[in-house]
Amino acid sequence: MQDERTRLAQALAEAVAEALREDLAQQSRALLVVSGGSTPVPFFEALAGRELDWSRVDITLADERWVASDHKDSNEQLVRKHLLTGPAAAASYHTLTTADDAPEAGVHEVSERIAALSWPASAVILGMGGDGHTASLFPDSPQLEEGLTTEAVALAVHAPSVSQGRISLSRHRLIQARRHFLHIAGDDKRAMFARAFGGEDARELPIRAFLGEAIALYWAP
Ligand SMILES: O=C(O)[C@H](O)[C@@H](O)[C@H](O)[C@H](O)COP(=O)(O)O
């Protein structure tokens, strides 16, 4: 099982590295949007070692927990530790947090910072939770509707199912990419993906908001 997840991570890393190389041949900078959580770690490690002109790559997250960057739940910390190493250390990371106490206070500054990057992104890699959420678009969040419909870059999110406030890129912003990937692992996620794929209502399972157009599914047991 672990071997298959490692092989999957390597295949995804090769596809994303190739996407970045391809775009860097045509444009001066390329943007990569990754997800946090536990699934991406082997992918980050596989991607970090690929040779490409990382000095022209900008990296940000699809969403972030509103915690300090040295907090154990920080997605930024995960990216710094597992992706911004080796050749990929030359990439520029753009944080989704500020020194403000709450995501509501920082969202404007973060949105301006992220809007200034080279959109459309070369690749957006999404994950999916066991409840069908993606990025921080949670089915039980009062901000779900906003996240699915706003044309703003990012929004502050709270949800009963998660303990910390979050900041999430909006659906509108996350679809602005040349390529989309969904990276998931395990039988539970396969079953959830099958359920999501079989229906339409993104308010029930937010990942559905990304299944209406091309998205490459990377799944392993
Ligand atoms: O910060 C986060 O939690 C995410 O970006 C989130 O949307 C993640 O992709 C899913 O929750 C899957 O997480 P796992 O990989 O841990 O199952």
C-alpha cells in the first residue's frame, strides 16, 4: 500500500514538474498551488528533487489554517519542510497568513498578495477530506456558499468540523489554472470520490465544484 502511494506521489510529481517546465519555456514565472493535510507529503518530497528552474516558480497553498507558521497544524510549515528543500528551495513561497488574530482581518492583505502572482496557475493540486471538502470549502461551513460563488481571491472560513479558523482560495480562483489534479489515497476517499462524481450538489460535497471540468485523478489504495 505504502509502495503504491509512493509510486503515485512520484507519478504526480513528474506530471507537475513537466507542467512547470512546459510553462516556464513560454513565460517568465510559473505558479503552483498545492494543498495541505497529510496526503501530499510524499508528493512534496518527490517534487522537491526534480530539476527545473525553481527560481522562476511561485508556490502557494489552496488553503491554510490560521495558526503561526511554526504551529504543528500549519500547512506552510509542511510545505517548507517537505517541498522547499533541495532544488525546490529556490522557489518563492507566498504565505496565506498575516500577523492578524483572525483570518477576517488578514484576508484582504492575503488576497492582494496572491492576486499579484502569475495566474492562471500552471497547476492546482487539490486534496479531499472524508466529508467531501476540498481546500477549506467545508460542507458544514456558513461560508461555503461564499467560497463557491465569490469572485474574490480568498475568504475567511470557520466550520464546526474544524477547530481553527482558516483561509481558503475561492472556487473562482482555484479554477484559474492550466491543469487540475486531485490527489487522494485510500478506500474511504475512493468511495467518497465515487459518491461525489455521481451527483451535482456542491453544497453537499464541495469537491463537486471542481468535477465539471478536466481534472486528473491521482488515487492509490
Ligand atoms: O489544510 C487542509 O486540510 C487541506 O488543504 C485540505 O483541504 C486537505 O486537502 C484535505 O483535508 C485532505 O487532507 P488529508 O490529506 O490529510 O486527508
